[in-house]
Amino acid sequence: MSELHIINHPLITHKLSIMRNRKTGSKDFRELLNEIAMLMGYELTRDLPLEDVQIETPITKMTAKMVAGKKLAIVPILRAGLGMVDGLQSLVPVAKVGHIGLYRDPETHKPVEYYCKLPADIEERIVILVDPMLATGGSAVDALTKLKDHGCKHIRFMCLVAAPEGVAAVQAAHPDVDIFAAALDDHLNEHAYIVPGLGDAGDRIFGTM
Ligand code: PRP
Ligand code: URA
């Protein structure tokens, strides 16, 4: 069963509260999203295995430790996931970036795919799928299926705000994928928006409301 990890950290909670505030403008919203993505990325990569490497410091030879084996890929779900990429890449600059484009149909709330471009060697990488909002879970479930269709076996999903409905949907469809969120909110409203949430993440990032 996939685990839900709520990353409880005072700085993350504080920044998220500023983002939730309707008075916060796009510039601050974008900066805070990237800052939280970096802080969450620190926790999400905590269990990466290390290996011994031989190096020479200016003083002597030594056995040092470096991240072993598989490399990372960051995959944002367009559009809003783009707002988390810079923060994560500042932690892992060598990570490759793929893109999956999905939008929610306003009537059915079901995801519609319009774009997919992934690194050629994605199946060899640990993939961090990112999207600030996990609402019904339809977008995350479809993006995870797409990644698995491309051979990905080690995937983590990172979001900012999760609804219980979305967590249940991902856990049912992808029990092997752990979910990392900054907050678990209360429920979805009749438009499938997260309550209390932060509104439409894509619109707030790109100023399209
Ligand atoms: C938002 C959000 C997620 C999706 C979550 O994207 O960024 O991708 O909704 O909802 P779900 O869990 O019910 O699928 P949206 O469809 O608004 O597209 P956008 O990012 O282009 O604005
Ligand atoms: N997408 C968003 O951007 N916000 C929500 O609350 C739900 C879906």
C-alpha cells in the first residue's frame, strides 16, 4: 500500500498559509511554491542510497560517500506542476525533466491529455511526479499510468495540498507510489476544488484568473 507522507515543518506550513491567502499575488505565490518544493524535496530524497567513492582532498586520500545508482527525473504535470520544478532542480541540478500535459475538463472534472515528452532513459530513473494539487486524483492517476507505460518503476508523487478523495484514488490505482504532501485538506466542493485549498493553482501561478 502506498504511504501518505505529510511533511510537517513550520516553514512549509507558514509558507503554505501565505499561499492560501487570496490576497497573495502571483509573484509571491510562485516564489513560495518553489521554496516549498525545495524544502519538500529535501525530505523526499532523504532515503536515497549512498555509495563509497575514492577521492583526494587537498590534504589526503579518503573514502567519501555520494548518491548511488539510479539518477532522478522530475516530471511536472502541466501547467501548475511547472511551478515546483525550479525548487527541486536547485537541489538536484542534474535531474532530467519530462513534461505531461493534462487539463481537467470543466464539466466532467476528468483529465484530458494534450502533451507528453519524457527523457529517453526515464525507465532507469527515480521519478518525482509533481503537481501542487491532488483533488479528485484523476490527473495524478493518469500521469502515473503514463509513466508506467514508459517503463518507470520507481515513482514518488509530490503535491502541496491533497484532498482525501485524491489520496484514496492514487492509493487504489497505484499502490506502489508513495505520496508526499505539505497538507491534507478537508474535502472537495461541488466543482471538485479542494476545501479550504488555495484555489486554482495554475491560474494563481500564471495570473490567468
Ligand atoms: C489542476 C492541478 C492538477 C489537477 C488536480 O490542473 O494542477 O493537475 O487540477 O485535479 P484532479 O486531482 O481532480 O485531477 P488543471 O486541470 O486546473 O490544469 P492547469 O494546471 O493547466 O491549470
Ligand atoms: N485544481 C486546482 O488548481 N485546485 C483545486 O482545488 C483543484 C484542482
